[in-house]
Amino acid sequence: MTTHFSDAGKDTTRRLVEIESKNRITSRSIGEMGDRPELLKQYLESSIANTFSELLFRLTHEIYTEDKATELWRGILAHRNILKEQLARDVGMLVAALDYLTNISGDILNPKIIDDLQLEAAAGVATRDSLTGLYVRGVFDYSLNHMVQEHHRHHRALSLLLLDIDDFKKVNDLYGHQAGDDVLRVIGKTILDNLRKTDFPARYGGEEIAVILPQTSLLQAIEKANALCDVVRHCYIQGCPSITVSIGVACILEPELLTDANQLVRQADKALYIAKCNGKNKVASVA
């Protein structure tokens, strides 16, 4: 099943992902480089399409089109220099932006000042599943689409694992939903502990987990899937029998006919079905 988001929803998700990212640029570092827009552009353009609207969002938490944001950014830079001359000190980009947008341009009527740590915490809550610690489905959908676009741009391998907990319904029926939550919690942590920093794990739905593996061939993805099967099989979950998972593997390079995120997910889903039919606790791929 494919989940569709409105343009506004996609934009909000994109912003939350970028804020939550370990490589994000904060209001403090924006202030340090605020008068060097060419440096900021170079720093951000690898992952952010709309540089100045993104910068203003991170400073003020207001949304602007890129054209409007570019125009405002020039005004804020000029206003910062004026304030520097008047006050004999640099007030920084955050103060300059809020003062300009509130008192000069009138674009903000009620400025919101949010500390970086508060913003990071809010973004973490919005992007992570509270039970497993994995990314939520909406963030996965956005990220997979973004990574597929990057694949087409640079022609790098991109693989996807679709993982399903075997007989999860029996766990809930026999041992209760608390035991089911414990299983999800332990498996979520186990997966997080056994991935690279560049990998992207998400709770896809119910007991299904998806893992995006950037720059990973089909063979490498199958090896990773087998390793995850093995480590999950050796997990100890109090009050539950041994838990296993089945994993479907797909790679956008193999076959090259896979051209978008939906096709990649469907391929992984087909492979997962084969793994289930072959007795579970298996890894399968579709040639």
C-alpha cells in the first residue's frame, strides 16, 4: 500500500528530516557564516534544494518560497551590517533576521524564538517511532524518494531491505501486546546497533521494518540481511520464545528496470513474500 502526502505534508517532513539530521546547520553556525552566502550555498546544496528558504526556516521557523527568501536574505544581511555600525558589535544572524522581519519588512507579526536544543528535540519526536526508535513511515517515504533521485544523479547502487517479524501475531495472541511491544523494542534497537551511520532504518508499518542501504550492491545487501537475521535470532526477549525475521532484498541497479521508489519497494515486498513462503527466517531477492 502506498501512502500519499500533500505538498504541505511533504514540505514539513523534508524540514523535519533536515533539522533532525546529524549534519544539520544550526542557528549558531548560520550566524558564523551568515555574511558568506556562497559558502552556505556550497555547504547545503548537496542535500537541500532551497537554500535560503531553509536557512530562514531554521532561524525563524517561518516558511517562505525560495525567491522570497533570497530577497529577504539580502535585506537581512544589509540590516545586520547597519546594526553592527549602530551598536558597535555584531548582533548575529538570528537577531538581525528577527528584527528585520518583524520591524522592517513586516513579514513576521509574532516572532517565535526556539532554542536549538528544543528544536532538535521536537524534530526527534516528530521523525522517530517512540517504541522502536526507528524513523517513522512518512520520513522513510521522503528519504527513499530523495535517495532514489540521488541514485539517478550519480548512478550509485541503492538497496532496500524489507523485514517482517515471523509469527508476530502469535506473540501478541499467546503472550499479550506488552510482549509484542517488547519484541518490537528489542528488534528496533538491535537493528539500529547493527547498521552503518549512512543506513536508514524505519518502522514501515506494524511489524514490518524497512532499511535503506545507500551505495550498497545487491550482493552486499543480501549479506547484510543474512547478518541481521542471525543477530535477531540470537536476541533474548524475556517471556518470549526465540524470535526470527524474514527479509526481502531489492537493489535499484539490479535489474536496471527499477526506476522509482515505489518499484523498489514492490520488488523488496515480492522478495519478502518469497522468504516467507520458503519457511521464514530466510532472506530472498528477486532477480
